[in-house]
Amino acid sequence: MTANMPSKRPIKEPGGILLVALGMSAQEIEEAIAALYPISSSLTVLAAQHNDVLRKADEVWVYAPLGLLGFLALIRRISWRRFDGVYQPRKTPLWLKYLIWPRPLWHYALSEV
């Protein structure tokens, strides 16, 4: 690990927090990570693409064109992980919450931190 890279915390399964960063700018993602990191045992970010801001999270899942089977695998992975909470500052996609079972506490605003 390089000197500039922070050491990652171990991923807590079940548990931790998922940040759904789809549709967020790099600055918004950085602010969200700064708000959620201190209150989480582990922080996973679901983002549309990988960028340098995401290195501050414990784990990154990149949502790319997955096809139907890949999308179902992602939904299953979120469900099986049993996060303590999900933060989705942008409500896009709004329907994502309804595909996850069992559904963790779902927050649409970082002000709920």
C-alpha cells in the first residue's frame, strides 16, 4: 500500500453502510463519504464509475452496464450483505429500494446521519 493511500478497514458482513452514489458528482460523493465514514463500521460505495474520490471508502462496487443477469447478481449481493443502512442522496433510481429484501433502513438525505 502506498503512503498516500489510507488503510482500509475490514469489511463488516453483515453490517456497514452502503452509499448509493449513482448520479452524484465527485464533490458530492466526497462530502457524503466524509459524513458517513466516521459513523460506519465499514463503508461501501455503489458508483457509476471508479474515480480517485472513491479510494476513501472501504469498498467500491461499480455499477456498469451489467445486463439482466449482472443486475440481478448486484441486487442479490446488496440483499445478502444485510447492510445496517443505505444512504441514497439522489433518488435515482427510486425503485432500487424496493428490489432489496430484507430491506435495510433506507435514507434519502445525508441530514439523517
